[in-house]
Amino acid sequence: MRDFIPARRTFLKSVGGAATFALLPAPLLLSGCQQGAAETDAKDSGLDEGPFDVELTLFARPDVTPILPGAASEVWRYTARLIKGPDDTLTHSDDSYVGPLIRLRRGQHVRVHIENHLPEATTVHWHGLHVPPEVDGQPRFPIQPGATRTVGFLVDDRAGLYWYHPHPHGEDGGRVGFQSYAGLAGPLIIEDDHERERNFPNGNQELVMVLQDRNFAGENELTYLSDGMGSMMTRMQGFKGDHLLVNGKPAAVKEVSATAYRLRILNGANARIYKLAWSDGRPVTVIGTGGGLLETPEERPYVTLAPAQRIDLWVSFQDDPKGAEIQLITEPHRASDMMDGGMMMGGMMGGSDNTSDKPTPLLTLAVNGAAQKAVRPLPGRLSSDLDSLPRPDDTTKIRPFRLSMKMMRGFAINDRQFEGATVADDEVVSLGTTEIWEFFNDTMMPHPIHVHGLQFMVVSRRNANARSARQLKAGIVDSGLHDTVLVLPGERVQIALTFKDFKGLYLYHCHNMEHEDNGMMRYYEVRK
Ligand code: C2O
Ligand code: CU
Ligand code: CU
């Protein structure tokens, strides 16, 4: 492993030259990013006693990796070293900035040493995992530059695709958008026996895809925010880049056999909503969501995948002739309900999630031979444990949350913005209870709402007749379990959550990273 490489050249340049933190020298950058000094240097936490089944070190550091053809790009990235555990725990991605795939099994005790070699504070959040607050990577437990923090937890979630990313938030706002954009994010798979019995396509037939979008300038330098007006727009819309990357690379061609594949897709973009479909119009077969397997497979014309969401797809090329090329595409759509007249900046305002008005290919699958043997059909029943989860009834408490806009200050939840580790009276829940949270989107922007520490069910979705809903609704998968739910303009979405095992503070927020960084985030507290 190389040691800390300070970013000497201009890193993550801004277009137009106005003030973006990326251009500040490291000391300034640090002072602009105080992470609540009182709570710094939080001690190691979580499970203190071993034995641990898996132990690894995760490094966050500046590096240089190829993204586009030509010059390599300066990035911040995760790398990892396995100290103890099964050989397949880590799949490295040496020529991509995307963090290593971490593969865990339900029931494992895991310990991770997080080393911060960045020029600013960071945290590592295990997105979607049911872990205690102190190991959840919350902004109140920053890891200062040069520091290491050790966390331990029991893997207690359903088999599925999760992920990990930074979650720092200082006096001047969040750094989730910037740090993730710089390259700090990686996929995490949890496996269990139940899933293994299902014999889904694995090995070469399992493709893990991290979807992100980026902008570049000069010699392939990543650029994040643009000039003053642009950055105001970014605050409103969230960042969207022109280059749609998969696992840190432009769209590629992959040879496949005439058999079945499992595509496990993470939307790791800051703000882009994907509308995923097959280029030949075949239906998209969904077998799982962010919280693991569905009860039964579902077919959709396309799937809507909001930031932080994951989708688990099954596809067979058994009937495709040798030489056939099938593309996974993202279709143009307009997720915001901003009126066209209101788009005073035209394209720059970027109300649409399109890079063009044509579908954009993300991956081309080229069938390289005829079917050898019959493809194992997808089981009709994928899982049966969802039935036993607590369900809400007529007596379940409904907690309303209104998503609104604060003029020039981003978005708010029940008129509040992020205030650090403090909760209002209506943000306290009781351990062991089930509640319904109702999110009403009173803005013209879509908001993917994420709740930390648990997986929830989507109970209902109403009033979706806005333009965005007409364009995206047929692809929204609400069945199964989720940690992030897309709430379109005008919609009322109810989710059922059960607070078990852990007391303390957790976050809930919009996972449009620019919304989150600009205050659309709060803590809630689980009390005894
Ligand atoms: Cu991936 Cu607080 O989130
Ligand atoms: Cu999370
Ligand atoms: Cu939002």
C-alpha cells in the first residue's frame, strides 16, 4: 500500500473559478470543516470483544486512477486489506476509484479499522445496515486526518447489496457529496444460507454495478460544483454529471454466455435518478431491493432507481442468438416538476435527469455463444421471511414529515434543517415499537428519503399524478424492504418502521447528497 499522497495539483477543479472548497489549500479546507470539536476523537466502539470472523483495514486516501481514456484522474478512494476472514471477503478494484466489494455473511462478527489519510475529517457509514449508532459512521463521530477508528458489529441484515460511504458534516455543511464524488464509496454484499439455497447466478454470472455520474475538465480532472449561479442550482437540483460511469468507467461491452445473470445495481450517484431498461424492450425482472430478496419476482417495463437505492435483477440470454447485443440503458425522464418556464438557466438548470434526450447505454452485453444447457428457471418464491415482520395496523402511530423548500437555503423536513446531534420532541421514538412515517413532498423536486439503522416497508404511495410520477411510477418497486424511498413531487408516501435492538441517535435525510449536505437531514432518537 502506498502512503498518504497529498493532492499537490489542483484537485477536483471548479469550472468558472468561483469559490469551491476544492481549490483551497488543505489547512483552510480543514478549518472550514470543523466536525464538532467536542465530540471528536470518539473512542473505538461497537463490539469490543472478539473473536471476530472478519477483520480488515479500510484506508481512505487521495490517489490517481484512470477513469476516461487518456490522463488518469485525481480521486479520493477506499482501499482495504484483509487481516482475517474468508478469502472472498474483499474484491479489489485496482484500476477504478470505486471502493473494494466487501462480501460478508449474516452472523459474522466484523471488525474494521478505518484509517483516514485524507486532508480532512471523514467517517464511514454502512448504508442500510442495522448496527449500533456508534458504528454507523454518523457526523458526530468524525475521524480526523491521520487518525484511525476501529468499529465492530454483528452482521444482522438480510442477504442483499448494501454500500459504504463517508458521512461527515461540519459547521459549514455536509461533505458527503464532495467526498463521495471524489470517489469514496463502495459496494457491500451480505450473503446468507437461505439465499445460497436459491442457487442464483453467481461467480462470473453475478455482476455488481455501481452507477455514478461525473464531469471532467482539462486533462480528465474531476469537477464538482460550477460557478456561483451553478452552485446555487446544484444546491437545488443536486449534482448531475454528463458522463455516466459504471464501476468508475464509461459504458463498456461485456461478453456474456447464453445463460442467466444476476445484476446487482447500486445507484451511487449524488443526485441522478436512473430509469433502467433493456434496449430491446424485454421486461426487467426484479428479484430484490435494498433490503434483500422480494417475496416473488416482479416484472417491470423499467425500474426507477433513486440515489442510494439498490436493485437486484435477473436476466437470461438463453434465447438470444450468438452475436446479439443487449444494452442496459437509462431512459430520459424529467424527475422534477419545475415548470419549463422556470428553467431560466435552460440546460444548466438540469431539471431533467438526462444527458441527452435519447436513452444512454450503461452496459452492453454481447452474447458470445449459443446456450449450452437449459437455464435454471427463477424460483417462483424468492423468500418467505417477510411475512413474519411486524406490520402496522389501525392503531399504529402515524408520524407526519413535510418536505419543503427554504428559500435560498435548500430543503427542510418539517421546516427544520440539520442542527447536529439534537432532536425535537417529535423526533423521539420508542424502542420496540412500530410506527408509520408519512413523507409529504411539498416541493417540485424528487427526494429519496433514507432512514438509518433499519429496513422499512413501503405501506402506501398517494397523489402521484404529477409529471414526474407519470414518467417514473411504473418503475418504482415498493415491495420488499428498503432503507431509501423515493418521494416524488406532490406524493405522500407512508413507510412502516420497527425500532429494535439499539437505543440512541440515528439520522434520517434526503439522499440527494447536495440536499443532505445543505441541511435536509435530521437526527431521530430511539429511547427506551
Ligand atoms: Cu447513505 Cu446517511 O446515508
Ligand atoms: Cu445510511
Ligand atoms: Cu432532497
